[in-house]
Amino acid sequence: MSLRERRAASARHSGGRWLRVRAVALAALFAAAAPVAPAAPAAAQDACAGVTVVVDFGELDDLRTGCAADPADGLDALAQAGFAVTEVAAIRGMVCSIDALPATDCGASPPADAYWSYWHANAGDEEWTYSMVGGADATPDAGDVEGWAFGDGSAPPALAPGDAVASEAGSEPESGGSSYTWIIAVAVLAVIGVLAAWRLRQRRA
């Protein structure tokens, strides 16, 4: 076989291989760029299986909720729900501050117009009931809702017990795959560019 024939055969072989590689790369690109169906929302988390805790900071801070798995009393429910509690030294079960608020010394007793009032709701209740006992003497059961509100004691937490339970049953964020799709697409385009440059050099050789 002459040199010209060998070069022609080599060119045909390279060209066929290039066509096959380009076809595979384009197929991968189209597959990556195809619309991806959004992931189905994850199932909602279970509601608090223990005691739901609501802390209404009033003007001090935003209202927050938490979940206490198996509290021994009202103060333990606060702690298990993630709140830091400081008691009034002279009054058993009376709270001076929650999460360091208010940032003042309660002394023997906090002011009557600025203290942590304690509220309770049994499972299924839609309204708060002012607790007649302090947090250290309360015995909340699973499904109950505990509430603390800072102020003059005349108003319960702004969040109703039923809404508080619902807020603890949030949903997981959706998982997305579109960003990965476009990363793959960019990678395939880069491969096609490299192959195109290699093909150009082959033609010039």
C-alpha cells in the first residue's frame, strides 16, 4: 500500500472515530440538558412526640417554639426544648429569664408588669390556660403544649396551642438536581471542545 493510500485510510479511520466520539458526546449533552422533573417534596416530619414548648418574648425578641421529648416538669420542658432558663432564687418554679432575656436582675421577685407568665394547654386544646402552679411543680404529658409569655401576665403566647403543634411538624426542604445537570452539560461541552481541537490538529498533520 502506497504512502498516499495509508494516509487516506488513516484519515478515514480517524474521521470515523471522531464521528463516533462526537455522537456519544452529543447524546450525553442532550441527556444532561433535558428537563429534569423536580424532586417530590419529602414527607413532612412527625409532630413533636413529647411536649411542645412556646416562648413568646414579646418586645424582647421573636417568638420561638421547641420540643421536649420527655420532661419531668415545666422547667425541664424549657431546657429540653433548647431554652436556657434562670429561676428566681426566692420563688420556686418562677422564671427570671429565658435565653438571658430580660437582661436584668430579677432580685427577690420580677416586676408585676414585666415577668414570665406560665401557660398550659392539654392535647387538642385550642386556647391557653394560665397555670396555677410554677414550672417546677407542673407535670406536662406527651401531646401537651407549654407556653411562656413575657409581659404583665394578662396575655398568653401569641401563637395558639394548635398552631404551635403544627409549626413543629415542618417539612424537609426539596432536593434539587438541576445544578448537577448543568455541571454535567458544561463538562460534556468541554470534552467536545477538546476533541474538536484534537481533530483540527489531525487535519493539519
